[in-house]
Amino acid sequence: MRWLLFLLKNFSHMTPDREAKLSAVLNKRQPDLTVVLENVFDPHNVSAVMRTCDCVGIQDIYVLNTRIARHKNWGFKSSRSASKWVTVHQFDDFETCMQTVRSKFQHIITTHLSDDAKDLYSMDFTQPMALVFGNEQYGCTPEMIAAADGHLVIPQVGIIQSLNISVACAVTVYEAFRQKRNAGHYNNAKLPQDQRHLLELEWKMRYDR
């Protein structure tokens, strides 16, 4: 903590407008909603998801790679530097990732076409929820599908019955955004104070970079 305070004091030059901007964004963060990406191999897709998550107030993103190598960097053009403002947790062990997510979120929902999958627009996104998006080619693994509390599908009427993963994520989290905003979830700050304080210090150092 001391090194953060030192850097903030000596290297951060925040105008009142920038301070207000960061505070306003932190006030809208939604710690009860997250995205889990399972074996998404294209870093540009991961980056595009980061950008969408930042836009709707999702702070924490979980990236699980059990069948591909851990990502070393993200596509800057896709994220538009969103990786500076969201927190990415990377895992290469399924059980460890699921235990971490399960401890924080009441429901784990995969995007998976099955007989019991619910239509996106019939879902209740006002509950604490982790939304899982799988590999570009194969979707979620059987392990993830079995561990989830339920599945959702995005309704489509075209011949190609799938969306690019970053598009599917955007459609889904913006429906969550719509529901949560209508329910007043963005009216009051929800981040725990210790997390908010650390993020504020980190963001102030990153703002000019």
C-alpha cells in the first residue's frame, strides 16, 4: 500500500474533472456480475469482451485456459486499452477457477444450446451471476456445462445459429445492463470499500498512460 501512495503522490497529476470521472465510473461498477471466458483462443476476442465489460460496469473478468496456452497479451485495437480498467483473473486449473467464481456469484450460467436452456430475454440478470462463454469452435467444455447452474441461448432466426463470441457476450451483458439499470442497480455504489480504494489508486496512476 505504501508504494501505491508514494507513486500516487509523486507521479499522478489529476485534475478535478478526471477525479470526478473516475469516481463516477467506480460508483457504477457491478461486483455481482462477471464474465468467464473458457478456452477462448483469439486474444482479440478476449480484448473485445474486456471493452464491453468496462462499458456496462463489470470490473472482474475470469479467463480459464485448460486446453490452450495462457494469454500473454491482449489485442490493443480490440480493447481500446480497456485492459487498464478491468481486472483479469487468469486460471489454468478448472477446479480452482470454479471455486473462486462460485464463492463470489450465486449463479453460474453458460451460453449453451440444450433442451433446458433458457431464452436470453427470459433470464433474470438482477441476481448475482457469472456468465460463461466458451471456445470459438467448440463452446463450453463438458466439465463447465456440468458444473453450471443453467444455460442460456440467444434467440436467432437465421441459418447460422451462432454469433461471434465477443458479439454474443455484448448482446448478453447489455441485456443484463438493461435489467440491472431498470432495477436501480446503478443508482448506488456497490463496490466493497477496500476494492474501490485500491482501484482508485491504480486508476489514478494509469490515467495518463
